[in-house]
Amino acid sequence: MLRSLADENEVVTFGFFDGTMEEFERSQDASDYEERRRAIEPFVEAVVVNGVYEVVVDWSVPKATA
């Protein structure tokens, strides 16, 4: 979860899923995702972006040496 420095009530959440779209959908069904989403609806003022995205570039930063 990320929180805006300008507004502590503005947050961004995201997660990663390593699998096919079908596996992702089955996972959401098995974990009752829709019910959990409905439970937090009273606390959500706006949803700016909602979707499923594919990682196309994965960069790693080498560890700094002391």
C-alpha cells in the first residue's frame, strides 16, 4: 500500500500474481474477493484505476557496496 504525502486518506494498493488469467480468476473466486471488496465499499470515495496489468519490464538495482 502506498499513501499520498499530500493526503493521508489517498492510498494506492496493488499486488502481484504469478499465473494465467484463468488461475487469477479462480483465485479470486476461491478467496471470495467480491465479498471482501463489497465490505470496504463504504470507506472508498473513488477508484481512479482498476485493472489487471502485465509486467513488461522487470528492473533490478544492484546492491550498493559499503
